[in-house]
Amino acid sequence: MSVTLTPADRLNAIEPILDEVYGPRQLNPDRDPVSTLVSTILSQNTSDTNTARSFRSLRNRFPTWNDVVGANPEDVIDAIRSGGLANRKGPRIQAALEEIEDRYGTFTLDNLATMPIDAARAELVSIDGVGPKTAACVLLFSMGLPAMPVDTHVHRVATRVGLIEPGATANAAHAKLESLIGDNADRVYRLHVEIIAHGRAVCQARRPRCEICPLRSHCEYATSREN
């Protein structure tokens, strides 16, 4: 008789394997929240290398956030073109920065660190252009709060393993994974980074390498392919 594993069972089974293969990783929340917010917007649908390149280009062209807000939109788009989707990301960045200044009188989100995490998240996602992933990145990477950013790699691996339901929305995926992982920010960060590494190296979108996957005995997707 087969035993049905719960998502919590699967997480507990794969966590030490991920730690051994890809870890350990240490959380070091030392980046200012506004920079994290802008960088995360730039990271959408592109590589880490292109994200870093476009962020550097933006800051070199516009040394202050006030410079970005006051710039011609076409100049901002040109500055971040190396990151891809610049026509979409440029206006989002300018709108988000303008809204932050309007709300808080300056370009800072430091006040959110003293709020309960759900209140801080709600404040962030109410900013134009900020979704659940961007909010979670700000909370985790800049404030050290236990918010789980769910990018395409995390969503794909979590779905295949059986941690979240197939077709789960971004909001549902964030909520489910955070409830599974708990409120230890170091654990959240470690799993976030390790799952991304696994998604890039093994559990790829088009051709998952199940035959070499160290998680395969705990993975719904791999098991279904064997049957």
C-alpha cells in the first residue's frame, strides 16, 4: 500500500538534500529596500547578469532616485535596455519611485521593517508595479523578514515536487510556501536560493533532468513519469 506524502512531508524530505547539494546559504540583508525593489522589477524575465548590468547602468546614468523620477521616460528606458522589456520596466520603476516619495516624503521604505510582515507586504503591493514576488524580495533580502519570493524556478520546482497545487496563482504560491516553511527567515532564504539553483541546473522548464535529480524519489512529477 502506497503512502501519500503531504506537502510538509515532501518539504522535510527534500530540504536536507537541497542543503547538501546547493547549500548552505546565509541570509545577509544589507541592501537598501528601494534598491531591492528597483532591482527586482529589472529582474523580471531576464538573467541575474542582465539585471545587475541594467541596474548599474541606471544608477550610473541617474545617480539619485530623484534623478530617475525627473528623467525623460525614454532616457530611463534607454538606460535599462540591457535588461530587456525596458519599455515596460522603465515606466514601472518611475511610477513606483514617485509613489514612494509621495507617501513617505523621501525615497525610503525603511519604516516597513518595524511593521508586522503582513502589514508591510500589503503596503508594498499597494505600490503601483509591485507584485507579491517584488514585495517578498524587499522583505526578505533587505529587511530579513520571512517572506518567500516565488519566481518561475521556485514555482516550477514547488509544483513538480508537490509543495503547491498545479496552476496555483502567484499569491497562492507565496502563501502556501510561507505556511510550509514557517517564520525562520534564514530557512526561507536558504530554500529560496537552493530551489532556484535546482531549477536552473536540473528541474528545467522544457527538459527536466529527472534521471539525475536528487529529489526524484520525493517528487510527484518524477514519480508520475516512471509510472
